[in-house]
Amino acid sequence: MAQTQPRRFKTISEFQQFRGLPKPEHPLISVIDLANVQQLAEHETSIVKDFYSIALKRNFNAKMKYGQQEYDFDEGVLFYMSPGQVLKIEIQKDSSFKQSGWLLLFHPDFLWNTPLAKKIKHYEYFDYAVHEALFLSEKEEMIIGGIMQNIKQEYHSGIDKFSQDIMIAQLESLLNYSDRFYQRQFITRKIINHQVLDRLEKLLADYFSNDDLSKRALPTVQWIAESLNVSPNYLSGLLKTLTGQSTQQHIHHKLIEKAKEKLSVTNLSVSEIAYELGFEHPQSFSKLFKMKTNVSPLEFRQSFN
């Protein structure tokens, strides 16, 4: 089958019309009952929206692809998409398309000239992959569903000068609760998350034990995340919760451990060690080493004499 370009929706009105839904009562924000969304045809599966979406989905009998990754949505989950992200939905053959839940859509223009316009960029879960969706408890689902209903009720009751501020406050509350629930998920899904941490430790240990490190340069956060089959932001959020360190800090920690080993058991110069560890400039290595240990590489070596 020939590859087709994703269908792009610039406005919420355009998206709702395409899905056979009534025109939104507010052009920049809308809450949709997913039970009313029309079934997707095979040629309509890849979409891009120029606005934010937050979906609380249940009984979604389809596979969703984000990049090359697949995830089965067969229970209540919450996932987030930023403007411009591509989502592909594959309806399973001989299956009925049944789903329930809510879809909250809001355009970046709705946040214009509000503190949330800048703050929203700090909610990292908008850049998580679909398979890193938020699994909600029954109590958490009720909280999120209640906020979505409050937003819907606000624009249904008539727009006045207070409407936007009230809906922005509700939206910010939803995002803050989502942040809290993600932190809970990082902690409660211990087996899965600690498996990621164990794989990270092994990946870094193997990387820095490689004799060809000087030719490979330092590992990047993007490379680490791809190797672990997670998105960079999700990995960073998970690590910060479990260890208090970001992915970059983990890389630096393993790097410094390897540098200490070379400084203490070899006669290599600081410059040679820097090159072996993948640094183009020895000064960069020395600066990082002192920042992490409070001593220079030479001072560390001299402490063994």
C-alpha cells in the first residue's frame, strides 16, 4: 500500500467536522465524548493536529503507532499530544470500533498572553510516546473526568469575560494532577521502571568499557533513550523520580567513574584519558571532572601517591 501523507487539522472546528461532530461551541477549546466519534476508515488513520490534545480513553479496540512503536489501549489511560505530532491508528480487521472516554482539544492561541502559555512547555509528558501513557486508578480517572466536565460545562454555560480565566485554571489543574499521577506511576510500576534502570546501567557500563570509545564519542541522551525504547523526556522523568538524577547526570556519573579508574591504575596523561573517553578537547574533560569531584584530574591522581 502506498504511503500517504498524514491528514492535517489546523483548527478544532475542522477536526470535529471531519469526525462528524457538531461545530465546537468555543473555537479554541472543546471536550469531545469519544463514544460519538465516527469509526476511522483505513485511509484516514494518520493524523496531525495543530493544537494540543489530551485523551482519556477506555475500550479502544485498535493499535496506535507513534513512530515505529505500538501500544494496545485496552484499559483506561490518559495520553497527551503537542501540536504537530503524527499519530497513526490501525483498526484491527473484523473488530468493532468501540471506545469511550473524553478528548480535550485546545489551541495554543487559547493560552495566548497567559502564564500557562510558557508553563505548558515544561510539562514533559506532552513529548512522551504513546506507549508511555498514564495509567489511571479509578479515583484518579474520576478527578480527571471531573475537570474535563467542568471545562465543558463552562463553555456550555455561555462565554463571558471570566470564561477563559476559569477554563485556564481548570486546564492548569488538570496538568498539575497529571504531573502528580505520572510521579505516582513511576513509583508504583516498580518492576517495569527498575528494569529500565537496570538496562540503563548495563548500557552505560558496556559503552564505557568499549575500547573504541574514542572513535564513538560520548553517548547522547537521545541515543540512550532510543536504545532503551523510551522517549528522552520519559526516561529523564523516570530517572529523576527513582534516583534524583537526569539521564545526562547518569552519563556523567558513569563517565567520571571510568575516568577515576584510568587516572588511578594507568600512566596515561590527562589528555590521553580525555581522548579515550570520547572528548574532543581535554579542557572539556578537566572542567567536567572538577565540577563533579571538586578536584582536577591531576589532583585526583596525586592523591594516590
